[in-house]
Amino acid sequence: MTSTSRGTSVSPGKKPPSFTAASKYTVLNGAGYLVAGAILIVWPGVTQALFTEPAFAGHEEALMRVIGLTVVVIGWLYLFGGRSGTRQFVVASIIDRLVFVPLVLVPVAIAGVFPRLFLAFTIVDVLLAIGAWILLSRE
């Protein structure tokens, strides 16, 4: 007997249990967040190049790298949370993205802080949450 990442035992030669579509989707979302965060860390100017935000005036470049690190950590947690195969993780990720992200980022964008970047991130995040919700409801 060997142990799988979900804590169940599998006999040698047997295929481990498969992940649900919602769990696989969460893993893919995590990979996307990892890539997006890494881009912000390595190239904070992507905010101007892709989202036509104004040039940095002070220490915004460093702040963008911190945001990138935060997105990388979120991606890491989604990657491994999705690989846990638990329904609870997917549900928690949906609630976070439907409630907390818009609640924080939309007012910040309205206040004029990286509005195109934060509104784009909010829209994508909410759409990804709806996608997870749809997949979860089919299970």
C-alpha cells in the first residue's frame, strides 16, 4: 500500500482516485495566479504596458512586486488546495472571489489606484469563481 496526496491508500498497480472537475479547475486557477504573480514580481511595468496605467511616481514598482508576491502565494494555496480534492476548499475559494475581492478592489479602483488593473483582476476573479461554482454544482 502507498499513500496518495489525499491521504488515502492505494495498492501498487492501482490507479489513484481521480480529482473532480472543480478541483482540477482550482489547480488550473492556482497555476494562472502563480504565473500572473510572477510576472508582476519580475516585470511590474506590465501594469503600464498591458493596462495603460500611469507611470509609477514613487514606490509603486515595489508595491506592485508585493502584490505579485501576494498573488503568487494565493496561487500556491489554490494549487495545493485544489490538489487536496476537498469540496470545502473549492467552496471557500468561491466565497473569497465573489465577496472579498470585489468588496476591496472595486472601491480601491474607484479611488483611482490602478483602476484598470484592479477592475480587470476583479472581473477575471469573479468569472473564475462563477466557473468553479458551475463545476461544483454539477458534482
